[in-house]
Amino acid sequence: MDSLLNFTDHVVLITGAGSGFGRLLATGLAHRGAKLVLSDINEASLNSVKNELESVTDVVSIAGNIADESLNKALVDAALEKFGRLDIAVNNAGIAHTPAPVHEMTEAIMDSQFGVNVKGVMFGMKYQIPAMLTQEKGHVLNVSSLAGLGGAPKGAAYAAAKHAVAGITRTAAVEYGRKNVRVNAICPFYSPTNILNVDGYNTPEAQAQLGQGSPMKRLGEPQEIVNTMMLMLSPGNSYMNGQTIAVDGGVTAW
């Protein structure tokens, strides 16, 4: 196996691992030697991933809402108890909301977006980073969005939450880089995962229209995004820190 993609015995924590990017990443890393700690709010989907990968590698899973601080602590505790370390954490769990302009945003939408998309990252790092500091090495990859780098018409609450993820990422990178704990974020354009299963985005016609916003005139395929995640997590990519990497088919080139 090429050393750049050899994750043998790396302990990797992935949230939102039951579907989409999380499931694909878990599968890709398992086949490259990683040991996994997985979480998802959908217990059936999480169990499906665990059952699929247990024949490939060691897997620990805990279902729950990543907005709950206690779940984030439990995931890190499980990694340390089972494997004795935590090398990589991927804060991937996220949700979108039904498209609406700013003047129609509700308290419920804001609470749900900042609960999962922001608290899920902040509380994740609250427990992941101390474990990495103890071993004097680690890498956190947060899943933000292209909406975390610019405007997102009819997605104001989501954009606000994903901008927060970018800010948390950059701040932590500065705080912990000297301790050899690095923090980066990936910022994908729209991709047809479960996050688009909300009214307004969940039809082929709507998704085709979204794809027209990219110079490549299509959405990003989930595997394309995950391939970039694996490259960012590569053991050889050891000097990247504090970056918010757009994977967008060229949208930010305009």
C-alpha cells in the first residue's frame, strides 16, 4: 500500500458515519488499515456500517445526537478505552434546512442548525483535542461547506452555522498547532447525500438546478468529496493546518 494512503493502526473517529460522506470515508479508511470509532443519530444505519466493516477492521460505534456534549465525550472515551489513542477525528455530522430567505428564518431552524452543525463540532473538539495533546499528535478534519465560505441564498441559518465551523477550525489550528495537533476543514459544494433530503432540494430537478451553479455544471459526487477528505487526512499531509479547502467544481474561481 502506498504510504501516502496507509492508515494502518490509525484510530479514526467519524461522526455522521451512517450514510453519505461518513459511511464512504469509514469504508475507505477501514480498507486502508484504520481502526474506527463511529457515530450517527440513525442507529440502524450505524449498525449497518459497523456490521459491514467488522470483517475488515476493529469498529466501535455509539448512536446518538452529536449536539449532545455527553455523546462527544463518550466517543473519545470509547476510543481511548478500546484502542488507547485517537489519531484522527472527522466531525462530519450535519443537517440542512428547508430553503427560505432570511426574513423567514425561525428560532427552531437556528437552534437545530447551531445544535448539530456547530455544537457537534465544538463539543467534538473539546474532547478530541485533549486526547491528541496527551499523545502530542493528532489531526481534526471538520466538514464545513462552500456555504461556510460565502453566501448561500435561502440557506442563511446553514451558512451561519458553517461559517462558524470555519471560524472554529481556524481558531483551533492557531491554538494547538504548536502542540502538533492540526485542524482543517473541507468545504464541499452541493453533493447528493442525505443532507439534501429536505423540501426544495430533494428532487432530481432541484439538484440538477443546483449543479448549474458550478462551472462544471453538476453536483459533486460523494466519492469525489471523500477522496479529497482522504488526501487531506493522508499521513504524508503533515503540514496543512488551519485551512478551509473548497471542493466545488470551480465555484470559488469566479
